[in-house]
Amino acid sequence: MACPTVEAVGMAVDRAAQRYVTATIVVAGLGTVWCLAYLTVGAGTEALAYLFVPAGGALAAGSVHHLRRHVALAPAAVRFWRAVLVALVLITIGYAWLAVDMLTHAAQARTRAMPVPAAACVALGFSVAIWAVARVPTVVAGGIEWWRVLLDRTIAFLGCAAALWYVALAPMLSADEPWSRQATALVGLAFVVAVGAATKVSHVAGGPVDRAAIRFIAASGGIPAGVVAVLAVRFGYAAGVPAQAIVMPLAPVLVTAGVLAQWRAGAGLRRDATRGGVLLPYLAIAAADVPLIAFAFGEPTQWSGRVVVIAAVVVTALVAVRQLIAFRENAQLLRNTRVQEERLQYEVNHDGLTGLANRALFRDRLAASLAATGQASVLLVDLDDFKTVNDLLGHGVGDGLLVAVAQVLRDEVGEKGLPVRVGGDEFAVLLSPGTDPDELAGQLLDALNRPISEHRLLVQASIGIATAGPGATVDSMLRDADVAMYTAKQRGKASFVRYVDGMGEPVLAHMKLGGDLRRALDNDELRVVYQPILRLDDHRLVGVEALVRWHHPTRGVVGPAEFIPAAERTGLIVPLGRFVLRETCRQTARWLSEFGPDALREAGSNVSARQLHDPDFVSNVTAALADSGLPCERLVLEVTESAVLRGQQVSRTLFELDRMGIRLALDDFGTGESSLSLLRAFPAAIVKLDKSFVDGIEIDDGQPAAADARQAVARAVSQLARALGLDTIAEGVESAEQAAVLRELGYRLGQGYHLARPMTAEGVSRLLARQQVAADSGDIVHGTPHPC
């Protein structure tokens, strides 16, 4: 069975609530019709006028009871409407008692006072209603806000009450035909309900009890009571019939309208307003001032007027207190705003990590110094190999090191200048007049030569010094300091260099080289050449190592020693390595297709640390193999020891490549700091002995001990690799004597100018063809292949 939708349920409850509203309107209408008939043709007895209020009250109580049974309300709303129901029942009982009393004493209906028990019952009902309104939850507030809300409510309550007292209740007490104390008291209580509800709703910014419902409750007490008071003053006892038959039955109509509003809000058919009433306190003040204006124009001041004056004085005093609180709040707000602005200004001009001045403040202070005196000196401090700290120890340790370096700068610079974090691992110092830049740079290098940070790390820095010359600008000084710092790095790091004219030309040339390299990649100016890897015993080709050459349009062939550092620095090593890898895979697959699977065992390509950090590197390798059709086991990726030591990201990449079946070669082995441990931690398949251990290995000076020393590293590497099941390749073999010694030490494979120079793909093809012919004829290939 299908469940009714929320809209269907809402429409059902809406129709039920509307029926109650309609019923109370009918009762009020009947009262009006009867009253007109009574006043015109004398229909019935005056006592019949007292029947319409309890009839409407019963219907209003029924609507509240139906609301509580059929609408899911919040606990606070349940408490409120339960109290309203109790109030309505008590009021209905009281007015029913009055109706019975009037019907039984119809002859005295015009002058007969309301029975005290009936009046007490109605008064108790009004008291319960006041209590219900007081318990409606409002905006949660604390501290000074709670006092502000309390003052606003009190001002609104007293102002509205003073106005109602002056225009309605007081005249009712002093009328020529005053009503009974019971009736007057009930009108006053109705006014309290109205003012209390109106005051309450002005501070209910959304909540379990609907704001519109509370407004209708306020209107149900205020509107009938006010009209009754006016009628009583104007017409005396004769106003009793229209008051009971026409005016007071409006109260149940307004109550059922409030129930309808709550019903719709509870069913989700209407969104409750959330904007609080901010005008009510000001309207209340104006209402309290109206009687004072009347007194100013000559109206006699009676005892009731004195009550109004006292109320106006109290309201004025409360307004003064409220303004004092507002003044204090505004003053606190201004203080908070100033503190916030100062903090924001500090954050704008200072580095969030180290607390040093940032680049923006540095440029402002440097510009001010140049504008004022035309003189300034700048130190640009760049940490050496900081990236290694991040890669090996993590960015958290790296950030701690930056904070420690910043503290070193503060301690060493002191009053001598302004220390600044320019960005990343780069710092600067704007020197105060009279400070020797060279002396301070030396102090900084000495301070950084000691372990710092909680991890007790050693860090070195390269420092560039620039001093303002004629016409110097902020940008020119920063450029000069940057050139000097870069020169310090080129000279071996951990030093400082002062900028001199002309120093920037090599640096700019190097930067221009990076731009040309980008163009070379786009214009297909790069070529891949291959250095053969041969067996040392019969010089048979078993593999190649791919190398890259740049055919510059104006400079000719540019060697890798010149442009590879520029590629590393600019990040172009990633697309450059991708190009070499794809070309190597494509060409190797072509050789295997042309000369057979036994013609070439493998082809190697060098991989930099920057490439291994590229998150797309593994997918690029996979794509190159897939596009070329080259088997994974035919590809060798050569990495250096320094690249292997670049952190967990690199380690994960290397192990993923190893799982794919790609062979990994440890290049330049023996030149790093952790060679032996790497052989266990790194999934290497090949160890390539660095050329530095091959040079001089063949020298025979008649001293066996010296010869053994020269051969010790090569012998140890061969024995260790053999024990670990790794292949070995000797690099930089430049003579037959070196090849012979290496064979004696256990090396089977080698590469170098003695064996074969780097050659084009066509040269390798000719070498493979010769090798294939020799194999078919049963001859062994001897001699050195000629380069092409």
C-alpha cells in the first residue's frame, strides 16, 4: 500500500485547521448577526450575548487539541501549545460560567458583575497563557548579549504597556459607568498577553513555535481587549452586548488562525521567517512618548497620567542603559576590528611558516631605502640541496628546518638588517646602513655550519650579495643578488659571492639555453645515439645505452654536459627523457624485428631523479612499451645512486617498474655514499662500475700493492654483484689493457671508446648486420667496431 506524500499529509492537516478557523468565524458571524438583530428589533434577551465567547473558545481549544494529536512538534512547541490548551479550557469554562449566570439572571444582565469564581477561572487562564508565552525559546544568548535582549524586551513591554494603560485601561477605570473590577482586571491581563507575546515574537528568530502563530496569540488578546476598553469608555454598560457578541468572539478566530499557522509550519508547507523584529523597542518608546506630548499640549494630569510619566521615565532610563551597552559593544567591535586589521596587515607582510618578513614587505623596504638614500645592500640566501631533506625525511621535517633557519637569521642579523623569507628555501637580508655584507654573509655561513632544528640537521647555503649602484632599482638588485647566488652554487655551494658587472652574462646564457632547449623539443632538434655494450671476451654486441645529442641550428652539436643541467633546472628533463625513452623503445623493437630476438638482449635509457618524481612516469613507460611492442624485459632503466636516495615516492616507482619486469641498472656505482646498502634496498638487476674506478686499473708500475689498491674497488664490486646475482658492466673502457684486467677481475660486459663510440641507429644496424653475418658463417666477431 502506497504511503501518502508529505504534500498530501500537509494538505490534509491544512484543511482540518481551516475547518476550525471557519467554525470560529461562523460563531463570530452569528454573534454579529444576533447583535444587530437585538439592537434593531430587540430579538432575544441581552444574556444571549454571553454564549458566543464560550462557543468560540471551545472550538479554539478543539483546534489546539487536534494540532497536538496530528502534527509532530518539537518538545518546546508541545509544551507551549499544551499550556495554550489549558489556558483556553480555563477561559472557556470561566466565560461559560458567566453565560450560565447571565441566563439565570437575565433581568440584571446589563449591570450584573461577572461572578468572582468565573473571573478567577478566566484570570487563571490568562496567567497560564502569559506563562506559555514567557517559556517560548528565543535566540540563545550569553553575557552582554543576554542583558541587551532583556533590556530590549523590557523597554518594549513598558512602552507598549504605558500606551495601552493611557489609551484604554485607565480611561476604563475612570469612566462615568465603570465596569466591574473583574472585567477591568481581565482586560488588563489580556493586554499583558498581547504585549508579552508581541515582545516575545520580536526576538524569536525561528524556532519550534511559529512566529506567525505567536503573533496571532498576541492579537487574540490585544485586539479584543483594546476594542472592549474603547467601547466601555465610550458607551458604558451599553457596550456589554456588542463586546460579548461581536468583539470578544474574534479572540477564538485569531487563536485558530495561529493554530493554522503552526499547523502549516509543522507540516513543512511554509517557511518560518527568521528575521527578528528590530523596530519594536523604538515603536514602544514612541508609544510611551505619546501621552507626554498630550500633557505638553495641556491635557490635565491625573493619577493615571502620573503612571504614564513614571513609565516613560523608566523607559528613558532603560534606553540610556541600552545605549551605554551599545556604546560599549561598538567600542569593543572597533577594538576587535583594529586588532583584526593589524593581524591581517601582519599576515600580508610576513611569512606564515617562519614569521619572517615576506617578499612584499622586503620589496617595499628596499624601494623605500633606494628612494631615500639611493644606497642599499642585499643578501640572497638559498639553502643547498634542501629538496633532498623533503624527499628523504618528509615535508614536516623540511618545514621545521626552515623555521630553524629563520631563527638563525634572526639571531645573526639582529639589528644589522631585515631578515626575509622570499619563498620556498630562499631567504634574504636587507642590510642596515653601515653593515658589512661580506662579514654578515660569513657569519651566516658559520652559523649554518652547526646542526640546527630539533632533528639536528646540517644545512649549507649559497649566498649572493648585491649592492646598489647608480640607477639601481628593486628588480635590478634582486636580479644581481640572484645571479651572484647562482654563481656561488656553480662554484661549489656553501659560499658567498658578491655581484660584479658582467657576472650575469654566463647565467643569462644558461637561462637562454633553457629557452632554446624548449624550442629544440618542439622543433625536433634532438637526436638519440646509442653506445654499444659489448662482451669483453669476443666483443659481441649485447645491448646499447641511449644517449641524446642536440643539433643546434647555429651552434652545431651541443653536448649533454652543457644542456642536461639546464634541462634539470627548468624541468624540461621530463619531456626530454620521455622523448628518449619512446625513441629507444621504438628503435629497439625495430632492431629485434629486423635481426631477430637474439640480436640484441636489451637497450638502456638514463632516468633522472626529476623523472622518477613525475607521477606520470610509470604510465609513460608503459605507453612507450605498448606503442613500440617492445617486451618489458628488454628495457633497462639506468638510475644513479643519488636518484635512488630521493625518498619514498622514488622507491615506490622503482619497485613498481621492477614488478613490471623492467630491468633496473645502478649507474655510476661506487661514487655515492650508500653503495653497499643500496644493493640490498634497491631492486637492481645490473651494476655499472663507474669510469673513475676503471681509469688506471691497467697500470703496472712494478709495485703489486699499488696495483692491488687500484683494482680493489673493481674487484669488490664484481665479487659482491656475483654474490647477489647481479650483472656487472664496466664503464669507460678506453684500452685493450683495461679490458684485459677487467676480464681477469670477473667482468663480462663493458662499454667505452675502446669498445665502441656512441653511434647512430644506422650504425648499430650495420653492426648488428655484421654480427649476424659472422654468426651465420660461424666466425667470431673480433676487433673494434668503427663509429658512424
